Amino acid sequence: MTADFPAADRAQWRALVDKVLKGADFERRLVRTTYDGIPVRPLYDIDETAPLRAAAGLPGSAPFLRGATAAGTVAGGWDVRQRHAHPDPAIANAEILEDLERGVTSIQLRFDRALAAGGTTPDGIVAYDLAALERTLEGVYLDLAPVGLDAGARFAEAAELLLALVERRGLDPAAVRADLDADPLGALAQGEALDPAAAHDRALVLARTVAARWPQVGAFLADGRPYHAGGATEAQELACAVASGIFYLRALVEAGIPAAEAARQIGMALAVDADFFLGVAKLRALRRLWARVLEVAGTPEAMRRLRLRAETATRMFSRRDPYVNMLRSTVATFAAAAGGATSITVLPFDHALGFLPDAFARRIARNTQLVLREESNLGRVIDPAGGASYVEALTDQLAKKAWALVQEIERRGGMLAALRAGWLQALVAESWAERLRQLATRREPVTGVSEFPDLYEEPRRGAPLPDLSALVADVRARLGNPTPTPSSGIAAIPAHRLAEPFEALRDRSDAILARTGARPRVFLCNLGRLAEFTARATFAKNLFEAGGLETVASEPIASLEEIGHAFKASGARLAAICSSDENYAAMAEGAARALEHAHAARIYLMGRPEEERRAAYEAAGIDEFVYVGSNVLEMLERAYETLAGEAAA
């Protein structure tokens, strides 16, 4: 049938597009740029990406861009991993068994490190001895359900406990699969107290133990997630993971461990957020980059396959309207699966709220994966994104950007030296600052927070923690007063969430509500007929309520005499004029004077007037012009400053 249609070329397509654009700039309207400076075009030709598809090879073969095995994940789908962090080992055990019975295939244990550092509130499973870990994993078949450890600076102690537990149960070391996840660099980047030299020695001891007896156990994790949480771009996260892997690989080889065995012991982890195509391309690019590193290191091709773990990104989660996080996690999980992750962890949708997940949150987390894997059959498709021109081009560009950063890190002495110098922290901070600029202008929207906020949502309540005083007292008595670890001198990379700045404004609104019984309000002065003001009034309501300012809309105002009475009746101290440009020319100055006479503390005009009109509007009393692309965060901050000044007066 396609033969019946004439062939089309890019020139014809572009001519049709230009006709629709009617003179508008093609690059500005239809080409977006990622935070790494990669242009994303609306059309990719199959012919232009033919060399990339040829270089990608076949699934299961070098450079492993299309997956670690020829069959993809079709043998059983990817590993469905669930995170567990309840401080009480008995409760953690009950939750682990429930998840395993309902479809989870492996578990991730977050070990407490707060008590060991002198804290009083645990931040993970309180397992400081073999008996506590035994209680946590009672009934778990360790030769069937792989266990991953998340212990930060306590990586050596946690690994020793898990291996000791396996030996106590008399299991065959060759049959046990586990991820010990020693990652001193990641712990340092997150600000944990750690002596780099001592951690290096303990990690090498662990590597030798694993090499001698545990052929299916991974000892090291090169983790990109701390950098992603700090605001890193996709290429920066890739570079940090690869450079960390190079650091560990070099240390193991220098300690006498063969390169092939060293490569086997190193896994990698990335955060995946709701940008689907960037998530897919990022995972594919990492396999290509690591395969190249191992090729240079002289490892056999069969050992260049990467154990690649993906986790839903903490950066994309919001505290406000947390149910939207379910949608974000679904997109991220889809991207991780399409990108070929061997293991995926979906964080609970209420993770950002700071309390431990209940049964419902854990169920949603595991079912997000199970629906995609078992019902949508995504796990039965080999490299589902492979061959798509856009994905292949994006993968290639990301890999090149990341490789240039890896080379720069190596020129600076490697990952540890880059962290010690603060260069990497500054790089990530600069990327976060750029994200903040995009958030402030709402070019990067956060649904349910900066866009479509629900000012009256009912907050989600977490289940109260049980009394942990006896558990904490017992550990404190055995640990004694911890010896402070000398400062590493390495600045931590603070974790951020995209929703934070708007949530901070909503918190201020909540505080005012608790103190006075009412939220701060903005009066929407709607001039003219419904059709003339609805668009800008809707824009204003969405914008002000994103910052916690309740909007009170007027009825359609046809005469200026109505404005003062309507404003006073609203109970607002701020006012926003909403209408068409034509109505502004006829009524905006009079409306501003009426609002000023009614003692409005700050007056906004929704829209961007021409320069010749701006001075007249300002002279009439308009304080600020609000339009698409203006800095919303700064505008909202000024609104709260105005209200605070009035309250103080």
C-alpha cells in the first residue's frame, strides 16, 4: 500500500511546517535543548541514524548498548526489587515476606547508620549484629531471593553480617546472589562520615573475600543517584557513575585482582525520572560507556556486560499532591525497562513525605513494575527502543557528552580527587541552579505543585512508628559512645527535589492559615465579559495558588465603580487585574486606581503590555506584570514580603 503514495523528503516536510508556523522561528518553536545542551528535534530521519544502528550491534554483544544478553529480559523479566528500611527487624521481616509473596523478586535493605554516628533516631533497619539480621531475613530463601545492601559508610560491617548469615544457614556460596554495594565515593558525596583511606582498605578486603568464595556476589556499586539527586544533568550522572567505576576498577586491579574478576564485582545504579526518552537513552548509553572502559582495561568481551540497576528518582517526587508520584514512577519504570535495566526499584509514592511506607504504598510500588512486566509484557520485548532514530541519536549524543566529562574527571586525578577539590560539587550545583531558573519560570512544570495545584488537598498521613526506645537503648548500650570519624574534608552534595521551592511557599501559607485561620488571598479583578478575562484569570489562579495564595475571583466587572466594594468584600490584600489587552487599554489604569484607593497592598496586571503602555500602568498603581516566562518564584516571594510587611506594620 505504501507504494501507492509518493515519496516525501525532508524539504517537503519543512515547507509544510513553515507554512503552519507562519513565519515563527523553527528552532525556537519546535526544537528544545536538554540541560546537557543536546538539541531535540521534531523529526529524525532513519537514514541519518543508520550508522548509529549499525554500531549498536546486536543484543548481548559488544558494545552491549542493546542489552547484556541476546534474549534481553525475556527469560523472566527484570528483577523487581523492593526497598525496606523499617527500623524494627521484626516488622521489616513481615513486610519483606509480604512483598516476596506478592511478586517482588529481590529486596534492598537500608541499614541504619544514624545510631552508629551518635544519633538517637534510626534511619534504617537497626541490624548491628547477626541476630538482628537473622530476624530481618527470617523465612527469606537467600539462594532464591537476592539481597542488596544499602549501608553507606557501614558497607563493610553490613556485608560481613550478610555473608556470615549465608554461611550460618549452610548455603552453597556458588548459589547465592547478592549485591553488597560497597560505595565509599557515594557515601562521601552524600556527606557521610568516612575516612577515605580506611574505607579503601576495607573495600579491598571485601573484594578479596568475594573473589575467593562468592562467584555471584557483587561487591561494589558505582552509583549515579547521589549526583542526580543533587541536580546533575543526565550526562553528569553518567560521567559520575562511570568515573566511580573506573576508580574502583583501578583500585582492584592494582591490588592484584584480575580485571575480569574486578569487572564482575562492579555494578552500577542510575536514577530514572519522568522524562521517558532521556531515561531510556541514559541507560543504553551507560552500557556502551562501561563496555568501552572494560575493553580498554583488557577484559574479555563476555565480562563487559553490566549489572545495571535503576531506581525511580527522588528528585522528581513531590510532597504536595503525592498521588501524582504514581504517574511519575510509572513513566520512570517504563523507561528503565525499555532501557534494559537488569533490576528496578520503585520508591513508594509518598517517599518525599519522610515517613515509612504503609502496606498500600508498598503495594503500589511493586505493582507498578508487575503490571508493566507481567500484564503489559514489557519484559518479553528485546530492546524495545532499539532502532528508533530519535533514541539512537539521543543515546549517542548523551554518551559523547558523558565521555567528555569522564575524561575531564580523569584529568583532574579521578573521582576522589574531583570530590576533594570541590570541582564536582560546583558542577552539580551549577546544574541545579539552572533547573531552579527553569522551575521559577515554569518552563519545567511540576504537576500538582507548580501547575494545577490543589490548595485544599487533604494531607496524606503516615502510619505512626512503634515505640523503638527499647531497641535504640539496646543498640546504644552495645555501641557505647561512637568514636567520631575524622572529617574527610569533602563537601557533601545536597539532595534536592524539583517541587521544593513551591512547596516552601505552600508551607508558609499553611503557617499563616494555622496562625490566623485564613490563607493569604489574591483578588482577581475580572474586567469585561467572561470570554475576555477567562484565560488570564485561569492562568492567575493556577499561578498564585501554586505559591499558596488563595484566589477570590470577582464577577464580570463592567464599571470601575464596582471594583472597590468587590475588593473589600474579598478579604484579600493583593489584587490581580485580568482581561484582554483591549480592555486593559480602556480600563486597566482606572481599575488600578480603584484598587489602590481600596488599599490593595500590591497590584498585578496579568499580561505583558507593550513598552509604551507600561509606564502609564505603573503610574496608575500597578506594581508588577505577570506573564508566561516571568519569574514566578520571585514574584511570589515578593508577595509574601509585602504581606509580612503589612502584618508587621
